Amino acid sequence: MSELNFEQIRKTDEKYWRLLEIERGYCRKHAEQIHELAYKLYKFGCNSNHVLHHTCCDFTLLEKIYRNYTCGMHEKRSTET
């Protein structure tokens, strides 16, 4: 979400904006722990021998699809200019 969108939400729905502010503050305060847990989850998902592997997303596939998507977006921008 861009800052512009965030400000637009503030103007149109202050109660929702306050909730987003609280959530954003929590994420900033706990960023290191969030990153650590996300990395652990990523490692579970990438290790087919891990006992929790079956409960995770297929991160390898998601990354492949992401790379194809971003490459396609880059090519689209190149042809538009």
C-alpha cells in the first residue's frame, strides 16, 4: 500500500485508518521477530524432509512464478516505451 493510498484511507475512513496505524506500528516494532519466523517457515517449505513441509506453501514454485511474472512485466514496460 502506498503512502498516497494510506492518506486517502485516512480521509475516507478514519476508524479503518486507525486500525491500519496500529497494525503498522506492531509490524514495525516486531519486524525482526516477524522476519525470523518467516525465514523459519520458508526453510520448512523448501525442505521436503522437514516434518512440517506438507503444511507449507510450495515456495520454490511461488518464486518461479514470481520471476516469470516480473520478467513479463519488465518486457511489457520495455515494449511500451
